Amino acid sequence: MAQSQVRQLRRKSFPFHILVFLAPGLLIYFVFMCIPLLDSLRLGLFATDGGVEQFVGLDNFVRLTSDPDWAPRFWSALGHSLVFFLINMLVQNPIALLLAALLASMGRSGAVYRTLIFAPTVLSLVITAFLWSLLLSPLWGLPKTILTPIGLAAFARPWLGLESTALPTLALMSIWQFIGVPVILYYAALIAIPNDFVEAAYVDGATGWDVFWRIKLPLILPVVGIVALMTFIFNFNAFDVVYAVKGALAGPNFASDTMMTFFYRTFFGYELQQPNPTMGAAIAGTSFAILMVGALFYIFVWQRRTQTYEM
């Protein structure tokens, strides 16, 4: 009887009223996100012939990765997206963690610095792109007005106009604008660590470096995983910053062409290129599959490792 009563209590205690509050948001998300996503995946399995859709299975994906007309552009865009993500991952996140640790050690006096660090995040991306385009202009920007007069002419280059530097420069611009997000997440995790752990470590003779690496960092590993996943999703799908600065062609010579700019030109057409929605959907489907692999890695590998470590 006792077990049946407990089960009844558990069933009765389920907060069904929460579903009433979640339903409108879930309905909007399903209509405007899930349905278009599923329809895009469906469209990638078809080809248009004379205005009529014909089911071709995975042929579009095979063409995308092996056809001479599509494969070079696809692999180039995929490589650029991975480079863009890796630059953000290896530069933005370590700097964000360092800044968050410094802000956490400052206490309330760091409020001004937190505001200054997060301020670029709320700026319009168009404004940011225009600002950096002016600053990096080879005619009147920083390379000519500041670097050349002080003897750093070797760095006075058109960073956004060279194939070798266009993509890294765009990635660094993105880091400058959005580094405030991981800083705030790391900062919130660091200040949530109980002081008892830190004080006990100091009593045992640990240095500040030891406390950070052996106590604080292991305790915030779940947040580190979340930030890494967010970095992967947002930066692998980079489009706004590239389009705002370089346009749909992501020049010069497609040097900063990412999966999303490649998708944009293919799906909607650009200049002499005719719209090709089915191949565009195949590009979007491939990007979605890559993002799903990263998300599944986080769920089934990173989360389990951090949970095992905490136990």
C-alpha cells in the first residue's frame, strides 16, 4: 500500500499547470522553427525539373561532396567555417575565462569593467562591421595613420582585402563583439563556487594558481562545455559578420566564404547564379548534421565525463 500511495502522490504532484505556461512558447517555436527545419530537410531530398519536384534521395548530398561543379566550393566553405569556429574557440574562450577570473577576484569593484566588456555585444552588427571597416581601411584607417608612422609598416596591410587574412580578421572582429557572453557565463559560475573550498585550499598552502586549476576550473567544467557548444553552434553558422563586411561573395576570391554564405548564394541566387533551393537545402541539411554531431558529442561525452568527475 505504501508504494502505491507514493506513486499516486508522485503522479498528483506533477505540475501540469506548467504546461499551460509552456504551451504558447512551444507552439510558436514548433511553427516557426521546427516546421521550416523539417521542410528544409525534406526539400534537400528532392530536385526540381521543369518546376516539378522529383524525389532523388541523397543525390543532392552526393553531388555536393563529389561533383566537380559543387565539391570545391562546398569543401572550401566547410573548411572556412571550421577555421572561423576554431579561432573563436581557441582565442575567445581562454581570454573570456581569464577575464572572468579577474572580474571574480575584483568583487563589486569590477562592475564597470563587466559593463565595458559586455557593451559591444549589444551593438548592432551592421554598426560593428562599419566601424571595423573604417578602422582597418588601408586609406585612412589604423594601418596608415598609426602603424606606419611608428615604424610598424609591416603590419599596415589591408587585412580585410587579402585572401590570407580576411577570414581571421573577421573572426577576431566577432570575438571582440561577442566575448562578453562567455565572460558573463564564466563569471557567474566562478562567483557561485562556495568560499569554503577556496579558503580551505589556501589554509592548506595552495597558491592562487593551484586554486584556479585544481578547484575552480573542475567545478565550472559543465559551464565550459556549454560555452564550447554555444561557440560551435554560433560560429560554425557564421553569416552576419561575413555578409555585413564582405557581402554575399565573401571575397576576395571567396576567401571568407562560409557554409552560410554558400547556402545564401545557392538558395536565393546571386548575380549570374540562378536560385537552386534544393541544393541550398542540401547545404543547410549538411550544416545541421554537423551541428547535431557536435551537440550529441556534448550530451553523451562531455556531460557524462563531467558528471562522473563530480560524483
